[in-house]
Amino acid sequence: MRCGELLIRSYDSHIDRARVEDLERRCEVGPAQRVFLFTDTLGDPICRIRNSPMYIMLVAELDNELVGVIQGTIKLVTLHNLTKVGYALGLRVAPLHRRRGIGLRLVLKLEEWFIGNDVDYAYMATAKDNEASVSLFMKLGYVNFRTPAILVNPVSHRMYHSSSTVEIKKLMAEEAEVVYRRFMSSMEFFPDDIDSILRCKLNLGTWVAYPRGESWDYSNGQFPSSWAMLSVWNSGELFKLRLEKAPISCFIYTKSSRLMAKLVPSCFKLRDMPDFFHPFGFFFVYGLHREGQASGKLMRTLCKFVHNLAIKSSEDCKVIVTEVGGGDRVKLHIPHWEFLSCPADLWCIKSLKNEEGTQHVNDLTKAPPRTLFVDPREV
């Protein structure tokens, strides 16, 4: 596809890999008025989508210079029913070539790929204050859909105490799939291929927490009076992050907090901030679900367990991240730092088919938000 000297084509690892990595290094991600995160894809620019059922990366060239990229995935999820959706992510345009319509051309070309593969809806996610991105997608007919919360909790050097009243059990992938399909298959964007996610090598496991003394017997449909469940994805195996352009106060606090944490006795429970100024990895927690009156406490216990898991199993995991629906009360039980979190991410959606699809989108945006399933493969 050409527009003047602009060429948009599929990514070719042999000639594009180094140029895409260079473009990623020059493009910041994150809230425009706060800190900037830069990604290191560890030599694999399509690492974020490689584990999806169908995926593509498109690149934009201008006079043989690579000036933009976009990625897309396709999968079956629960929406108003089992629906094929396309996810647009990783849109990057070189700083010196912005506001020239390159991003628009990339999105349109990606939508052509979606339509050619019979996709019903396309969607994207961005920070609410990313005015350029929001404006671009609104111009193309996307509408505000959901505003999930991204919650980020630093990994300190100190282990949390394990509760003697709570049992934590790791589920086999087959067992986790059965439980997820029973309790979460009606969630918005629940993936039909949840089994593939649970069996992926990046999935560290699924754990449940319930009161000690009670039993867990999913095969007979017997569950404890209260329980909580989550899964953990090791995103740090795919790519690393690093912080730049943060306020000097953040740098000073990072250094001083680590020193204070070493000097002050642990009984004072001071939290130290990890060093975010060098490349670091992170765990993504997904598939959070709880049942029963005591499930909030059990979810907090599981989150502490994941924190300890990060300390024991990963040298460079500096944060634990999760994303939940904006109205999902489970977020009240997830430890996080407000400074590092994003209380309202923005998801936008568009019908790629007929007027009936557009009406479904309108109905979805007007309906009260349901619990949202965030696919770890699209983080």
C-alpha cells in the first residue's frame, strides 16, 4: 500500500528487526504528564504477540526509512456471545514523522487484515491522557468502551509473612481451565483458548487460597465457603522496561528508600522502591476471581504470595502488575502504589461489520460494565 513515498507492508525479521528495535527505543510509552517507560524487546520485536492465536506486525517505510509500526492479534472471546475480535497494539511513529497521517494509514491497513479474517470487532487500549492516540482512533469510528484500572505494586527485598489460617494450593493447568470456564467464561473478553494461555511456558501457574481446614475438590464441584484465585504470567521473559524522564524526587526516593529499608528494623514495615532506572522485568497477574465473605482477605493473601514468589524466582522482577475492570471491587484487595498505577486506562471498540454490530457496540457502551478478563498475552 503506497501513499506518496509511504509503503506499508508486513514485518520481515531479516531486514526490519534492528530498525524496529531502534524505533522502540525512541518512542516512550505511558502517561504523557508523568514518567516515561521504554521497552527492550530482547531482540524479538513481535514478542508481545507471538503467543496469540493469530498475529501480524506491519511496518511503514518512508524513503527506505522505517517510520512506524503497529501490531495486531485475532482471537475468540466472550462479548455479547462468542465473538472474533482483533486487538490493535504497539502503534509507534517516529518522533520526527508524527502528525503526517502515518499512524492513520497503519491502523487502516491493520483493519483490512482484520476484515479479511472475518473479525467482528476491533479494539485498542491507551492511556486516557494520550490525546493523539485517542483522537486518531475516535476519528476512525472507535468509541469509549471500558476504563479498567492498571495496578502496580513494587517488589521489595523483604518477604511477606504467610498466614497460618490460609491454605494456598497450586492448580494443575487442566484443573485451572475447568474452574475458569465454570466461573469466568461469562466475563467480557474471556478468551476461548484459555487452555493455551494456562499451558504457555510464560504462565507460572494458577493458585487458589481458602481457609485452612476446609477442602478443595473441584472434580466433585465442592468448593470452600470462601476462596480466591489468580494466575501469574512472567512478562519479564518477553521484554524489559526501564524508566526515564522521571522527576528527580523519584530518583532520590528510590535511592534513599532502599538505604532506609536496610537500616531500619523490619518491624517498622518501611517499603523500599526498586531501581527502575535500569532494565527490569515484571509479573502480570490475571484471571482474578473470588467467592465468599472472606474472599477479600484471601485475595490479599494471594497477592502477598505472588510478591514472595517474585523475590524467590526472579532476579529482575521489580513490579507486579494487574489490570481489572474499573468497577470491579476486587481492586480494593490488591496492594498497589497510586504513584505507579493508572486508575483509568481506556479501551475503545469498533464494529467492522454491519449495522447490527454497531448497535451491539452501542448497547455494550451503555450497559453497566461487567467483570473484565485481561489477556496476559496482550500486555
